[in-house]
Amino acid sequence: MAISSRMKKKKEKEEYWKRKELVFLVLYAIAFYAFIIHRSLQLSLDHESELYALRPGWLLPPRLNDVSDAQWRNFRANLPILSLVFALFALLANSLRALFSLKAKGMSFVWLLISLAYLSYLHGACVLFILSIASLNFLLVKMFAQTKYFSPVLWLFNVFFLLCNRVYEGYSFSIFGQQWAYLDNYRGTFRWHICFNFVILRMISFGYDYHWAHQDPLFDQQKHIQRCHTCKSGKTCYRLLQEGSVQKEKFSLSIYLAYLVYAPVYIAGPIISFNAFVSQLDSPQNNYTVRDMSWYGLRWLFSFSLMELMTHLFRYNAFAISRLWKLLSPMDIFIIGYGVLNFMWLKFSLIWRYFRFWSLICGIEAPENMPRCINNCCNLESFWKNWHASYNKWLVRYMYIPLGGSQRKLLNIWVIFTFVAIWHDLEWKLLSWAWLTCLFFIPEMVVKSAANTLQVEGAFGEFLFREISAAGGAITITCLMVANLVGYVIGPSGINWLFSQFLSRRGLPVMGGMFITFYVGTKLMFHIDDAKQRKH
């Protein structure tokens, strides 16, 4: 009893100091964001006349709106027509499914016709390029799926077209003869080879899922259902949809093409595997009720309002585009860099969730991208799992595991991140970003491996481990900021300039402040994780 009483008092004391620590961390976070907001407003007002791509705003009439990011500007401008088009698509597809009790084969024809009409508007005559390459891929998969040459043939074919599409800027019809040159006048409103990067991921997914359909299944469906909380509740988790067996007749040309050009996720994703798509084509998703989807849509509208507020008040992206960050102090460079990353997170979150919302209404649940806030990730692995989450799932299934998985992790990350950079675009700054990320991954993997073998004993041991982990998290967040600034703002040529600024007499105190702030942020993330564990 005495030992039990001492243990209880010890536990209560630990909880008391954790609560005290949490109060300090929250107060520090409030002070940090108050300073960031104040300084961001001041910078935006002071340099407004020197910044590019500011347009008259509507949320706060006297202020200009930062629409310097082309992707966000185009998405925002086309929202009304996109919403109308997808509402009509959803109404037509769902009505036909209900009226004629359509399953996978019938729905594949419905979505193929709807999506081809959509693509004809987007790409005009260039739809012919998409269908030609997709048909060749289908033939190769069917021919080589049961041979030892399957993987190299599939990857060589798709990487070849990934590179050629970029190098030749989507090709010209005139290269096939002058009699076809007139088709270059009907190339649509959107460059087809940009969207085709997503189609390539789907072609590889179809190929591997068909290849694995001819092998003995390693996935135990019954055992998974017994262990999975989602599946036990009567719903269907994404892993079951992806790993579950699919009948071979479902790998038909019509279903394959419908998967490649499925309108709601065609432009930007999220990325869904072929198995998961065809399973829901047969039986529409049941995880989201009408109420759930309504709440999802309302949350999206709230996030959109936050973005409008952000772009009217702050000029983070305009600073990056105008290259004015070179004239700023190290502290202001940090603020702009931090702001750009938060802007990017919110932008991609809005775009991906918008298309996912329409896919849900149409009966297909795609994985959620950005399931975790950018400010709640304290290691590289967590960051990449929660950034483009559906792409991460695709990379794990179709690259990481076939390359050997965790047995060759140190080698695999270089291959995977190089592919990710090339998939995004053929630019040196993206390759620099990829290789910098790999370099930063190596010490994290070594430290994690050592931590897993280390047995922490006693209260002091736990305290010390937590402090070291927080310091490691602060270093990781700094590395993430550097890698993303190089990849998306300053480019590889700006690395030396960036280090010269932060290692100068003015920059070193800022570096120290950054480290302390990220250390505090990491400890706050630990408290959030602890609260989640207690809840579950």
C-alpha cells in the first residue's frame, strides 16, 4: 500500500508540473503569434507599393488582395463554374445509378462519358494524346503483368512519358504531319500534360493492382476486419478497399479509362488506388452520411474564409514572387518564410478538400490530404505522411514496398524523393529540395533507430528523453523550413545567401529565437499527443 501511495503522489506531482509547463507553452505561443501577426501586417503595409500581383479585394474593400500565386488565383476565379459543373455531374451520376441500379461496369460508362466531356472542354483535341498513351499502358500491363519483366517495363514506359510530356510541352499535332496541324488550334483551356502527372500515378496503380491480382493474396481480410475499429463499426476503411481482392473482370478497358479520367479528382487529386476506386464504383462509400458531408462542406467554407482574410491582410506569397525578401532583415525573412509555408498548406488543403468533397458526393471516398496541421508536425516522417497524404500512401504501396521497404530505407528515400521532384516538374530547385530532404532524413532515421533500442527508466530518464526529443524536433522543423524555402522560394542558388544572412551577427540571435520557438512548439505538440492518447 505504501509503495502504491508513493507512486500515486509521484504521478500527481508529474501531472502538476506538466500542467504548469502547458500554461507557459500556451502563453509563449500566444505571444509568438501576436508578434508574427503584428510584424506581418507592418511588412505588408510598408512594402505594398513594391509587391507584384495585388488586386482590389472584396472582403476588406480598402485593402488589396494577394493573388500572386497562379494556382490559387486560377482555382479561386473558377470556383463558381467548377461548383456548378460538379453539381450537375453529381446529380446526373447519382440519378442514373439509382434509376438503373448500376454497378461497376455501368457506372464506369457513365463516368467515362461525363469525364470525357469534361476533358474535352479542358484539353480540347489533346484528349487524343491522353487516350493514346493510356491505351498503350493498358496493352503493356495486359501483356507483361504475369512476367518477370513487368515492373521495369511499367516504370520505363511511364517515366519516359512523364519526361517527354514536360520536355516537349505536351507535343504539337504538327509533328505527326501538317495535315494534323490544325488541331493545335483546339488545345482547350488547360495544359493536358500538367494534369497527366496524376494520370501516370493512376496508370501505375492499375498496373500493379492487376499484377498483384494474379498472385496469392498476402492480406488477411477477416483478420483485418476483426482488428480495425472502422471496419468493426460497419464502415469500410481505405486499407480494406485498397488491399481487398478485386475480381479480374473488373480490370476492363472501360473501368480503367473511367478511373484515369474520373472528373472530381482528375485535376488535382486526391490520389486513389485502382482497387479502392473500383470497389466503390460497385458499392458507393458509406463512411460519410449526408450530415457528415454537409459538415465537411461547412468546414471547407470556414477555411476558405480564413484564406481570404489571410491574403487580404498579409502578403507572404507576393514577397516571395517579388523577390523582396532579399532586402529584408533575418527576422523578417523568417516571418515571410514561415508565412509562405502556412499559405501553401492552407492553399493545398482547400484545393484538395474541395475536389474530395465532390468525389464523396459522387460515392467515391479518396484519402484525405493534409489530415494534420502543418504547425503540428515535429519530424520529417510525420510531415510527409500528413502533407500530400494520398500521394504518400501511393508512394508506400507502389514504390517503397516494391523497392524493399524498411530493409533498404536509407537507399529508398533517395529514389522516392528524386521521383517526387521529377513528378512535380523538371527543375533544379525541386531536385535540390528533394536531395536536401533526404539529407535531413538520414540523422532523423539514425536517432529514431537508437531511440527504439534505448530503454528509458525512471522519471528523470523520461524527462531527459522528452527534452532531447523536443530539441530534435526543433532542429527538424528548421531543416524542413530550409528545404521548402529552397524548393519553392529561393532556389538552389540562394542557399549560400540564406546561410550568410542567418550566420551573420544580426542573424545568429534570430537563429537562437527560432530554435527556442520550435522547441516550445514541439513540446506543445507532445502535450496535444498526450491529450489524444488519454482521450482514446
